[in-house]
Amino acid sequence: MARSSTASRPEAPPLTQIGRYELIGEIGQGGMGQVFRARDPLIERDVAIKTIPMHLDADARREFEARFLREAQSAGRLSHPNIVTIYDVGETDELVYIAMEYLPGKSLREILDTRRGLPLDLMLETAVQMADGLAYAHEHGVVHRDVKPSNVIVTADRGTIKLTDFSIAYLAAASDKTRAGMMLGSPRYMSPEQVKGEAVDGRSDIFSLGAVCHEMLTGRPAFDAEALPSLLFRIVNSPVPAPGELRANVPPELDRIILKCLAKNPQDRYATAGELAADLRKLQRQPASVPAPKARTHWGSLVLAAALLLLAGWGFYRMGWESHRAERAPAPAQLAAPAAASVAPPVASAPAGALPPPAPMLFTAPHKSSISVLSLPADSPYMRGINKKIAELEIKRSELLTKYTPLYPDVIAVEKQLKKLRADRDKYLREHGAAADPEGAQKN
């Protein structure tokens, strides 16, 4: 029996070396290829190796190599604090690679994936450094073509921003031009002219930077869709909402800057990244230009304040009423004695000096004694002291109830004091009320 021709073949051994670089481990993998941390044995330093597979016929490969090497050499001449340094460019039978500066840190993509937008000052500082790096590259004739969060490294060195992958976008497009309908990388940050396949210049990078800034502020891509054709249509045709419509406290000037970057027509954008960086720096120096939050009516606070005023007013009213009654209360001999259990004297038979019943109050008292105050010695110092203390504690109780929960220890302590004072008052009234005016009772 013949063996099947589809028998599995042994997998290729993992890469341990690319060119002269000894691979230490894989850092990441994207749509273009793998990224390795490697060691350069000649100068004994760690580098980052980015690889891109090649899928070109012989003629196309020769044309690609000549153009790519020229552009890679241009990018390699860039020396700027906000641009990753390129050390070397090379190729093997299966791939081309770039050896560049190894940077410990996180990509802006990783940071944005863990939070919804950046603080305004951090967003501005990141945007300024990106614009500075792009301005330098454009002045030296190099267009990035693939500005996006995953190509921005936030280093551990005091948050310095480094732009990576210069010429990578061009390299990927050239190496895959034989695959119809294939678009590598993330198209969310492409400029309209890139989507339409037109020639690009530095203003294309400015559009992409505007899209990154928009996402840093709002926490969502400026352009997004479930299907690639819909996404590309939106980039070319649909206006993007201002960040201030999606996030509070975005300065109007920052809205203007970002929308200018995202203009569909390159002529309506900033002419240079340097101009963009200058406007961003002006905004950094004007923190007072950030609009204050809109005033909001805190109805809950107003209700609590009103309740506090009403309760405090009731407390003062109660205290004033007790004082007024104590001042006008006649001597015990003038007060009507408690009537016998079987006979209730009519109200008209009350002595001439007796107080009239108080007018109805607007508020119900928190506590009402079962003993009539009019028939008891309300002018005694003991009663005046208790009534005053009760009024003070009721005011304090009202204030605490509006500030704390009913279970708060201060509220419980006041409640206990009120309960004890009321019990003492009722006990005193019961003990002294019946014998307060024995002569008056005989007269009646």
C-alpha cells in the first residue's frame, strides 16, 4: 500500500538567529510579522528585530529591495529623542528585517486598552512629543505612513515618547502587493488619501496623529465599523465628532486642533507637524483655558438644607414658646386644679388669669407628653431647664440627622439623652401635678 502524500511534515525549528543577531525571545507579533529581542554580539547590546515575510517574485523583489533600502537608509539617518533609532537593515531568503533600539516600556496601545482615555495633561504631552518626532522626520524627507498607538512606545525613562516603525507601512504594502484585497495593519488611523491609494506626504501623518489624539481623549477610535468597507467609507466621507462632544471639559481650542488634523482634504490640515506642535504647546501653557464644569443643581443637597432650616426653625420656635409660656404662667394658686375623675369642668369655668390654649402649630412636636402642661407648674426652674435642654438637643438632633445616617453613634447618643429627659420630665409632672394647687382645687 502506498503511503499517503499528505503525511505530516516536521515543523521547522524555531528561529534562534537572524543575520548576526542572536534571538533572546519574542516580544510580540502583529499583522506584519514577528518582533524579537536580540543580542548584537559585535557591540554587545540588546536590539529589537522586526521581521516581515517576503512574498514577491524575483523582478518585484529586486524593485522592492532597491526602494526599501533607500527609504530605510533615510529613516536610519534620523536622530531625534522621540524617534526610535534604526541600527541595521537586512534580508534572508524568507524575510527582511530591521534592527533598532530596544526600549523597555509599553506601547500606547497597551495603555489605552487598560483605561478609557488619558488625563488631559498626559494626552497633550504625548501629542506634543509625537508631533515633534514627526516634524523632524518630515523635515528630513521621511513620511511615517503608519502612525497608530501600537507604533508609539512610552518608555520607562520619565515617560519619553518614541515613534517606531518608520518605513514599515511602505514595506508591508510592497511585500504584499500581489495579494489582492489584502490590507495589513490597522486601517483605523489611515488618511483618506492612503485609503484611496493616492500619493501621501507629511499631512497624511498629521491626519493619523489627529486620530490617535482623538482616541487618547475619548477612549474610542475616531473611525470604527464592523466591516472594513464601511470603515474605509467613513474615513473618506464621514465627519468625526469633536472630542468635546464625547468627553466633558475638553477645551474648545483642543477640539479645533484635532478637527483640523482630521480634515478630509490635506489642504485644510496643518501644513507641517511643527505648526501642530506649536499650537499644542500654547494649549499646554494655558491651563486656565480649560472650561469649568457646567453648574449642576444638586437637588439632594437643597432638600437636605431646606429640611435642616425647617427643623432648626422648629427647634427655635419650640424653645421660644416654652420661654414665653414660662414667663406668662400664673402662680400655682391661680391655676385650675385637675378635675375629679367623674366630673370634667367646662373650659369656660377656668380662672380669669389662666392662659388661653395655644394656637395650632405648623409642625408636630417630635414628642408629646400625655400630661396637660397647662395644669402643671411650668414656671419652675426645673421645668424651664428641661424644656430649654430638650429644644437644644432637638436642634442638634436635626442637624445630625441631615448629616449622618440614623445609626451614627452621635445620633443614638442624642436620642438616648432626649428619651431620658422626657422620662424625667413626665415623672416630675406626675409627682407634682396633682398637689400643685390644692387650694385652687378646693375653691373650684
